[in-house]
Amino acid sequence: MRFVTLTTALLLLGPAAQAANVSAGQAEAKEAARSLGNCTPAKVEVMRYAVGREGQTVFKVNCTEDKDAFVLVQCRSRICTLLR
């Protein structure tokens, strides 16, 4: 019975832990936009979030230089790369 309770608790904490990972990745996404994309970050949006062993998040980072300018940054764990 204890195993079921622990499993249930982990499943309930899953979304909260996932949300924490996404918000933690925003800082890395902003830094990647700044250093790799020559973009001064403004607003950051989550475009795609995939959970799992190799989870990843794709962020859309709006730039302050032009109102229509943005970059897409893909983060796996805390390693981010510029997509566009």
C-alpha cells in the first residue's frame, strides 16, 4: 500500500515539478538569446514542452530591438541552443 501512495504522490507532483523546470529554463533561454542571437530579451513564451527522459522546452524570446523580431531557443535540461 505504501508503494501505491508514493507513486500517486509522485504523479501529483509531476505537473508542479514540470512547471518549475520550465520557469528555471527561462533564464537560460534569455541568456542564449542574448549571447547566441544578439537579441535583448523581452517577453518569453513556451512554444513546446516535452516531458520524459530527454525532456525539452522550446521558448519564443521576443527581442526589444524590433517589435516583430524574435528567436526560438531549445533547452534540454539547462543546455540551450538557438533554433532560429
